[in-house]
Amino acid sequence: MMKMEEATNLILNTAELSLGGEIFILKMPTFNILNIAKNINKKYNRDENNIIFTGLKKGEKLHEELITKEELRLAVENEKIIIILPQELIPHYESIGFKKVI
């Protein structure tokens, strides 16, 4: 989950960088849902291991992909964001310090 300050900075940075057609993605840590459930139980003084596994419901995923393999070919990054670019913008972003993802 993105904090308000992170969201604000992402909007301001992308507005400054944007030339048109880019998709900006904030780099964020991944979270394990089991660890989140254990932490919720711990916070409310419940047994950390008293978790019921119900399985996936229709349409649910265990892993959410923000970028497809095809999009990775058109992506550049710095320490905070990944940008999926139109092909013609790759040289511009590389010239200002972004590196190709793959």
C-alpha cells in the first residue's frame, strides 16, 4: 500500500518527467498474505497461527503482475520507479539516467 507522501511524490515526479504515453509504476516491496494475517492476529492479541485457509475464490490470484514480459522490453527504471515507455522514448530516458529493466 502506498503512503500519501509516496503517492504525492510519484504524481509530482511523473508530471515533471512525462513526455506522453508512459506508464509509471512505483517500486514497492511485496507482501506475503500469510504474514499480514499473522500480524493482524498479533495486533489484536489473537493466536497468530489460528488462520483458516479457504483457498482462492473465482478471479483471485496468488501473485499479481504489474508488468508483462512484453512490457519489460520497453521499461526503464531508477531506484524508485519503473516506466513502461513507447519505443521512441527509450533513448531520452536513458540519456537522463534511467536504465533498461532487461
